[in-house]
Amino acid sequence: MTIRMMGRLAAGIAMIAMTAGAAKAAEQVEVLHWWTSGGEAAALNVLKENLQKEGVSWKDMPVAGGAGSAAMTALRARVTAGDPPTAVQLLGFDLRDWSEMGVAANLDDLAKKEGWDKVIPAALQAFSKYDGHWVAAPVNIHSTNWLWLNKAALDKAGGKAPTNMDELFALLDKFKAQGITALAHGGVPWQDGTLWEAVVLSVGGPDFYKKAVLDADPAALSSDTMKKVFDDMSKLRTYFDPNFSGREWNLSTALVIEGKAGAQEMGDWSKGEWLRAKKEPGKDFVCIRFPGTQGSVLFNADQFMMFDVGEKQRDAQLKMASAVENPAFQIAFNTVKGSVPARTDISDEKFDDCAKKGMKDLAEASSKGTLMGSLAHGYAQPAAVKEAMLDVITQHLNGQLTTEAALKRLPEAVAAAK
């Protein structure tokens, strides 16, 4: 073989290697998400590893500030430039907003093949789909109407978990008498809204919640029932400690874990803090539906929306969507995250007692039509309306608005935001 022939052969081998490398590189997903710490990152690694086994590499698109404006600004820039990421972690009405822009990939064939319609609750499908087509793969379902109780403090107070608002106030009085903070709360709008929506459901029931929160009906927002909600919020405010304003939710959870507070109203992600502190459900803490809300579930859910990135990356994208709905991943992720699987066909065998209750409650609420979106977490109203409502709720809770003024301001704020 001549030197020239050897050179041509080497060049050919190099070209083949480059082509193979390019083909391999094409099997990649670029994902915008904000699960970057602790157990969430560990759980997400399960998804990354599953995809690697399928020959798909994972590229993180880092997001500062979680799901806030910075993330959406970065995403808009990418989409405007014609270079969207493969998948983006989105919540609630943000999914609809991006779908309306016509940038979503269609997942119908995969969803049909894997039977998503049969196992994902209809209330969640309303956001996973746009115009009847699947555009997102839901990872989990969180619920917000939980009350977390320090078991020792509860036992000292008589051991009976409250089932309505009157019993809750009585229990909080007993916690106060123990010399601890009765109700741990962080005074930021989304936490105020999380507490408020639970009180709305407790006081008015699911039908009233649908009218007032999901429909934003002006009559419901200014009704006698809503007056009772705001009055109860004012009363709950008296059980907070003086340092509640601006506190992060996990620091409030820590107060209950340490026995410095008796209770916290918070979504099921707070359970992760208890578990990381080596505490056990039923032994160290008690998880119940917020008093008066048993039978209904207020939810938010993390979903990966798939963007239209062309046929070149289509195969990798479908592999990711399939991996997200894989039951093994749903179990591995949600046992750490504190949430429950987005699929209703998964056994609760590997989940703790609180999660078992969460899965049972979810199935019941889904069948009864009482699985309803959380306002504070983006599944009840578009962002503008949500923020307008939270402004009024926070101002009232901080004593800047009387109940009468809040009843007048709330429907006005909603109307102005629409």
C-alpha cells in the first residue's frame, strides 16, 4: 500500500469516526430545570442514568432563581433565537402559555402507545395537553392542603388531630399554652396563599373553592363565606411567632421538627425535611389533611414540556418523555421528593405512610372530581390573576387591609388582572 493510499484510508477512518461521533452526539437532551440540590438532584440522577442506558446524554441548562422570571427570560431568549432546549420543567398555566406560542412538540403517539390517558388524572391532563394533544410528561403530583404536626407536642395536647377549623384553633391554643409557637409560617406571598387556599377549601368546601378560586367568581370572592375565610386567616395570624415575615418554608418546617413549633400548613415537599432529619411518620410527626379538607386535594405538579426541536433530536426527546413516565423512575423520584407519582397505577409498597395516604387521597379526589389546582402554585389561575390575588391575601394577613376592604379589593384585583 502506498503512502498516498494509506493517507486516504486514514482520512476515511477519521471521517467514519467523526460521523459516528456526530450521530452519537445527536442523542442528547438539553434540559432546563431547577432541581439542583439535595434529594431532588439525587432523584433526577435516576432519570439521567436511565437515559444514558438508552444512549442519550444529558445536558443541564442551569437556571438561577428556580422557576422565577429569570428562568422564563432565559427560555424566551432561546426560543426567540430559534434554539429551544429539548425539555423544560414547567408548572400549570406556564405550560399553556408556551403551548399557545406553537413551540410545543407533539407526544400523542408515545402517550397512546404507553396508555398515558388511562393512568394520569384528568385534572393533570388538562395541563399536560394543549388543544387535545400531549405536550408534556408529568413527573409527580404535589398537594398543598396538608397540616404537619410535631408528634410530641400533639401527644402533650391530648393526641387528637383536628378535623375542622374550630378543633384546629383549640389545638393551637394548647400549643400556645406549652410555650411554643403554635403555627409555624413564613410570611411571603406564596406561603400566605398556600395557607389561604386551604382555609378556603375548609370553610367553603370543594364547590365553593371551584367558584372562588378556579372560576374567580366575583360574587364568591366577596361573599359571606369568603368573609369567614378572611376572619379565620386573621385569627390564624395570632398563632404565628414574631419572626415569621420573610422566612423560608423549610426554616418553618425546622421549627416544628425541633419542637419549637407545634404545626405547619405546607405542601408535601416539607416531608423531605422531616425525612432528612431522620424522623419517621407516626412516630415523630403526624401528617393530616388540613382540617376540614379531607376528600379533596389541592395540587401542583412538575412537568417536563417538550419543545419542537426538529426530527434530529426527536428520538432522544421521546426516550426522555418515556423515561419520565417509567414507573421505576416515578417511584425512585417521588419517594425522595415527598410528592406522589403522576401515574395512578403505581403500587404504594415502597412509599412511607404519609405518601400512602397521599396516593389514596389522590385516587379518591380524582374519582370524585375534587382534585383541584392550587392557586399559590400556578394551577388555578394564570400568573397575572394569581399575583393579584396573592397581593390582597398578603396585605390582609399583614393587617394592611381589613376584612371588609379585602372583600372589596379581591374581585377588583382579579378584574384588573384579566
